[in-house]
Amino acid sequence: MVRNADVPHEAASTMKVAVLAALYRSGVDLDAVRPVVNRFASAAGGSFANTREWDSDPEPWRLADGGGSASLRWLAERMITHSSNLATNLCLAAVGPEAVAEAWRQAGATRSATPRGIEDLAAREAGVHNLVTAGDLVRLLQSLEPGLLALLERNAWRVDLAAGLPEGTRIAFKNGWIPGVRHSAGIVRPDGMPPYVIAVCYSGPLASGEDEYEDDPAARLLARISAAAWARRRELAGSGTAARAGACARPARRA
């Protein structure tokens, strides 16, 4: 099922999947060590910095505090597995917004864009927005190499879509949340059945911006949608019918 699949939303952390794709396709040395700093060029001119309290991952900040360094490979892993904002902006700075735009283009995205870093408030106030649609997130996931999907399976924030699945179900996914926004997109791999792709984008008052399932009504809403898509998928598999379920869900392409 597809519903409002091409309506744009503020991207929150789902844009990190496009940054991941751009980084791994860029040809840069992922194992080269780079300084972990907290100062980035703004898309509006000048510079900006991340806020520690708004980040989900303390590990890159420990390196920044001590003047430490890290490889792009490690930063990319923290960007996906722990949704690090600081690591994301370091990865984005390494490849540039043009490379991320190319990743969206290669996926066949129609309305999604990542023209600025996370917390580039001056750019946002100037009208420069990171945008996604549910349909484009499905397209992006379907365009990813197997190794990148394996990394997405290690996402530690198992709320929203993952919370609606039976324990132990494999899902390669990325979620994102800020006040007023809760999105999640993933490839679900049920045992004994073909995989399917699901993406749900929610913008509205239910999204508290809190990390945890218990503290965000929108996360619980996405979990219920995920559970319904799972149940419908099993129903269709039992009847021998191809599955299409969710806000934007479709059978996954074979890698």
C-alpha cells in the first residue's frame, strides 16, 4: 500500500542514509584517520557547530574533547548505529552535499534533498531544508549495496518500526526524530519469506522528539503501523499473493 508517498517532510536523521551511500561511493579512504572537530561550513555562509545535548551518541564527543581522531569508517558506523550528529557532519564534510545529491539521484529520488548539515540553523532559517519522502526513502534503501544494508541492521535505536516486529526479526533500517517529526524506513527480512521495504514519515504533534519508545507517541504509532504491515505480509504470504503494505511498502529488490 502506498499513501502520500511523495509528500516531503523535514528529514531528521533519515538523511544519514544518503550521506552513508555518498561516503562509501566517493572513493575516499575510509580508514584514513581524521581529526574529530566540531566546526563546519554553513550552507548559508560562515560556520556552525553541533550541540552535545541534542546528540544521541557520546562517543565522538569524547574524541572531540580530547583532540582525538577517528577513521571515516568508524564515524560512518556511529552515524548509523547510534545516530551521531557529530559523526554525520564529519562524514558530510568529507564528501560534500553534491555527492549526497548524487546518491539521491542514483536512487531515483523525486523530492528528497540533503543540502545542509545537521544543526545548520542559519541555513534552515534561510530556507535551506533537508527533505525526504516515504517513497524516496524506499528507493534509497533499494539502491544500497549489501554491505551498507548490513550496517543498517546494526542500528541500536530499535524503536518505531523495529519495535513493531517480533523479537529477533532482521531489519536494516534508519529512523529519525526531532520535535514534530518521527520517520523510519527499513528492509524487513522475515524468516522463510521474501523481504519487504517499509517507510513511514510522520510530521505532527504526536512526535515529542524524545529518543525512547515510551516517551514518544509517534514512535508507538510507527510501531503499530509496522506490526500491521508484518501481519498483512504474513497473511498475503499464506494466500500466495505478493505483498504491498505500509505507508510506503513494497517487495524488496534482490541484492
